[in-house]
Amino acid sequence: MPILWLFVLVLALGLIGFVLGRMRALKDAHGDIRQLHSLPNYYGANVLFATLIPGFAVMVIWLIAQPMVVQSQVSSLIPERAYTDAGSLNLVMSDVRRVAEGLDVAVAEGAMSHEQARDIRTEFTDLRARLGAVGVALGSNVEPYVLQAAQKYRSLSNGGRWLMTALALGAAVLGFVLSYLRTNKHQRSRNSVEKVVLALLIGAASIAILTTLGIVLSLLSNTIEFFKLYPAKDFFFGLTWSPSFGGGSELGILPLFWGTFYISFIALAVAVPIGLFAAVYLSEYAGPKVRAIAKPLLEVLAGIPTIVYGLFALLTVGPLLVDLFGDGGALGVEWMKGGTAVMTAGLVMGVMLIPFVSSLSDDIINSVPQAMRDGSLGLGATKSETVKQVILPAALPGIVGAILLAASRAIGETMIVVLGAGAAARLSGNPFEAMTTVTAKIVSQLTGDADFASPEALVAFALGMTLFVITLGLNIFALYIVRKYREQYD
């Protein structure tokens, strides 16, 4: 049975349990709600949760465990001559899954029967052509052991899916029956339901923490492997970035850090003044009608995909800067030799960050108590003096937090850098030269047929871990400042 159907079936059973549980409680109280320990909806919700939780729990556990079990059993059918390490075995298994999915598609479209998909052999038929006829493209001819493993994969997956359906429905029905039979007017359903809701809230709150922990653990293991192969001193203090998959790489991170912070500095130099002035205007000077139009239009910038900003940098801003600062440009100088440069990426990234700074700063300025404005104006200060000497100093901690959040966003940007700044890792003070950042090199090191046992590939995880620590520190510091500011005026 498809997962969606099973989900809908368990949900429908739970909703039926809600109605029947509520009716049973009212019937036991002879229709008098005052005789019930809890409100009628709590009794229905108790049966609902008792039905849904076991059924969905079986589904989730099965969906996590089944691929691992099937993988371990099917991989034993792959001969050792077909792979050299775990990475190549994963590539073979991806071919196995591709063939298995192709057989499922062929059966679903009637191109072959279940028996033919189970018994087909590469010696007697061109499987690649038959699957291609139903829209499943394979990169090469199917080896006999790949087809055998794919058939085993289909058999185990289909059998596991039906077993999961039986167990999930059985658990849901069992929970439904037990909770329904225990429903009576004296049952403390409210306590049970509120405990379940509390557990759901705790689980939702834990997702962010568990996600952060998962990110750290996934990066940490590969980072440790990298430092076993490459000296940490050369990585953190090296002045040259020159990876070579043939060996003899120089993987110093300082040129990448320089490009990252140089571009981020230019972006903040553009975004902070414009965003802050826009926030002051919208919060202190603009009327309600102007604010209702200008603020949403300004925040539209935050919804534009970064790839669009990258194309804007590549096709518009870069050529414009070359016309101004390039050979034979309008200013008569030759500072810029190509459209990709630090200045190109910094300017476009600054435009992207304007709504982050303006929106956060606007909310922070609006949270300054009106009494402070009235007191300043009452003492004879002008509007501009009040903004400069009262409102901005009071809102300064929150504004600093907004700037730090924008800085962490700039440090982690990739697409604008790839298209606007170039790919050269160098230490230079000229903003019109091409440079690159940490995030761009993470992409390049993991693109292509890289050997994950080599330092040239593992360095991407060390770069990611370093960048994660920096941006996490900035975010924590920014949130600390904003929280301290809010506590001051709440």
C-alpha cells in the first residue's frame, strides 16, 4: 500500500476514534457534561492520540530502518570485484536502486508483468532498451549481478511495505480499541491529552537543537579525518590555496578568509547605511500610507533568490564597473580587468542585505518607548535631534544585533560570490580584483569525481566546520545583544 494511503487510513481511523470517544463519554454521563471529569473533546482527543501515535510511530521507525536492512541484505549480492571501497559500493547500489525503480515503472505502465520483472534476465533481453521505452534512462548496460540485486531489492521493499502496512494498521487499531474501551466519565482524559501535547511541543522545540547537533557531528568526523592527513597549522595559517588532486596541495585558509571578509565588509558598507536610513525614515518620518506601501516593497528584496542576484552581478553590475574602472573606461583608469571582482559581489550582496538590516532595525526602533520621544520633544528638541540623540542610542544594541545577523548572512553567501567575485584565492587589497570565499571553495572541492579519502576533498568539511563556528558565534552574540536590549524595555 502506498505511504500516502496508509497515512490517510490511519488518520481517518483516528478521526473516527475522536467522534466515538466523545460520544461514549457523553453516553456514560447520560448527556450531562457536569458529570464528566474533562470536557467531551478531551475524551475524543485521547482516543485520537491513542490511535495516531502507535500507527505513525510504526511508520516512521519502519521507514528509517527498512532502507538500512534492505541495503545490507542486497549489498551482499554484489561481487567484491565490482567495487574497491565503500564509495564505489554506494555507486553500484545507486545503479541497483535505479534499475529496481525502472522495473516498478515498467510494471505500473503495463510494459511487463510482475512475473516478468521478477524472472527477467540480461542474457535474454536488452533491459536498458526496455526500461528506456518507459522513460527510465540508464547510463550503461545492466550487469547480471546488478539486475539480480535489483530484483532482490524490489522483493524486499515490496514485502517490507506490506508488512509495514499490517503492523501500522494493527498498532493503530489496537490503540483505538484499548483507549475506546477505557473511556468513561471518570477517566482523566484532560491530563493524558495535555501530557501528549506537552511532549509534542518539547519535540518541536528539540528539532532545532538536534539539527544543530547533527550538523556538528556530520562535519566533525570528516574534519578530524582531514586533520589526520593535513597539518592544522598549515591549514589555519597557510597563505596559499592551491589544491591538486594529484598530490602536493597547499590548503591554507587565509586567502579564503580574506576574500570572505573583504566581500562581506563591502556588502555591509552598502547595506548598513541604506538599511538604517530606510528604517529611520519608515519608523519616524513616513506616514501610515507611505509606510504601508514602502515597507512591503523594500522587503520584496529579501524574497529574491540569490541565484538571481548572482546573474544580476554577472550580467549588469560587473560590466558596468568595467565600463567605469576598466581599460579605457569612463574614468580613465585601469583598476579592473574583468567583470568578476570583490566590488561586484560586495555591491550586489549589499543590496541583498538591505531588507535584513532595514526590517530588523525598523522593528527595534519602533520598540523604543513613545515616552522617550515625547520627553525629548517636550524639552524643545527637534525631530532630527530626537532621532540622533535619543532614539538611535536607545536602539543601538538592537541595531548592532541586526548588523551582526546580516554579517553572518553575508559570510555564508555562495551564489553571488561564485558568479560575481570569481574563483581566484589571493591576498590583495584591490577591490577590483577577482577573489573567492570559503563557501565557493566548499562547492568546488565537492564538485566532480572527488576521492573522499583525500585531503583535497575532506578539506571542504574543515572549511564548513570553520565557517559554521564563525557564523554560529556571530548569531549567538547578536541574539545576546538583542535579548539584552529587549529586556531593557519590556
